[in-house]
Amino acid sequence: MNSNNVTTGQVPSAGTYKCTNCGTEITISSGDTVPPCPKCSNTSFNKV
Ligand SMILES: [Zn+2]
């Protein structure tokens, strides 16, 4: 697995993450929990 991959429920470092399914980008602030993708409900993201 890619070390830059995060899943819903994790609290990763702040930054922009892209949905591995549809490519939607989400912005995570420090301390934020990764949400499900707002478009496709996917739970896997890669750091941009
Ligand atoms: Zn998606």
C-alpha cells in the first residue's frame, strides 16, 4: 500500500487528499478526521 494513502476515520497530517475512485479532492486541516468521499462515498484517499 502507498504510504501516502489514508482511509476514512484516520487523522492524517494536514493537506489535500484525492479520492482513489473518482478523483475528488478534499482538504484536511490539522486534527481533522478523513470523511467519506462527498461524491462517491469511497473511503480511500491519496495525498496530493
Ligand atoms: Zn470519490
